[in-house]
Amino acid sequence: NAGVTQTPKFQVLKTGQSMTLQCAQDMNHEYMSWYRQDPGMGLRLIHYSVGAGITDQGEVPNGYNVSRSTTEDFPLRLLSAAPSQTSVYFCASSYDKYSGNTIYFGEGSWLTVV
Amino acid sequence: GQQVMQIPQYQHVQEGEDFTTYCNSSTTLSNIQWYKQRPGGHPVFLIQLVKSGEVKKQKRLTFQFGEAKKNSSLHITATQTTDVGTYFCAGNRGSTLGRLYFGRGTQLTVWP
């Protein structure tokens, strides 16, 4: 049981490049989400999913796409990277899609856009 | 806008002193959770409070949920250097299918 696995851990991108942050969980959780964390801003929700085939926008969705083709995977795509997307990204999953039960976080992906 | 306000943003204490962080929501929450994030690490779940007026303890940590279910606090008694990190509250509003609203966190520094 690996929990929530994120890759890559570190990435440097050039402005305009695209990339995908991978997230997988092996806990059969229904609810998965992506957050970004910037200094002094706490955790801000980018996109979330309450089950396979269902996604929705969070607080800061612009510039990001997601899909949820399986229960286990929830990749985050940066379409055309911008320096403002330099951040630490956390994938998270939880069991109960109605009450937002305990959230388990991945170890984070440090992204720098130059 | 910010759904859950958390204060203070920073707190520096000497080892042995107490520490408290507060969360306030403009709307009633169905539950509130607390997380701790060590420097360079990821948030780790500490506890969930569900009932109005609920108080839970974990060793030196005391968590409270307000009677109106709009505020919460985390109190650490006699801080230790191992308590260093950022503490986040996260509120859940039942109508949003499990979407959590995180406070901006309180970064705790403990001087030995």
C-alpha cells in the first residue's frame, strides 16, 4: 500500500512548454484533488474529482486540465506553462466523496517555470 | 475569496511556551480538519471535528470546534522543537461534495 504517489518530484519547464504531473493512489479512494501551495497562500484547490469520469474546477483552475479515467489515476496537465505556475503541487485523495473525510496527500511536486 | 481565515500567520515561541492557532469561517461547516506540515514535507492529517462544541485531545494538543460550527482552534501546551511546522485548518461545507477549504496556515517556530 503506497498511498498517494506523485511524479515527478522536481521539474523545470520553459515558458510555453506543456507537461503532466502524475498522481496515483492505491487506496480505492473516490475523491481526488490537486492543490498548489505558494508561500503565504496556504493550499488552493485547482481541480477535484468525486469519482471516475467526473471532474470539477476548484479555486484556481485556469491553465490546468485534469481527467479521471480510472479510480486510481488523476493526472494534472499544464497546457502552456507560465512563470506564475511555479509552485509546489500536491495531489490528495480521500474516501468519502460527500463529507470530505481524511485527506491523504502525496509528497509533492516542485515545479519551476523559467 | 478566502473561505476560511486562520490566524496568526506566524508564531515564534520558546520551547515550553504554549501556542494557539485559530480558524474562522463565514459559513457553518459540517466538519473541520487539522493538518500539520513539516518544512519541506506534505500536509499530514491530525484530527477531524464534527460535533458542535467538540473538544478532542492528542497528548499536548487540544482541538476545539465552536458551538456555531464556524470556528475552531488548536492549542499546544508546552511546545517542543518537534512541534515546528505549519498547521492548517480545513473546513468542509456539506453542500460541496467533500471540497475542503484550507486556511492559509500558521507557521510555528520553536526556539530551544
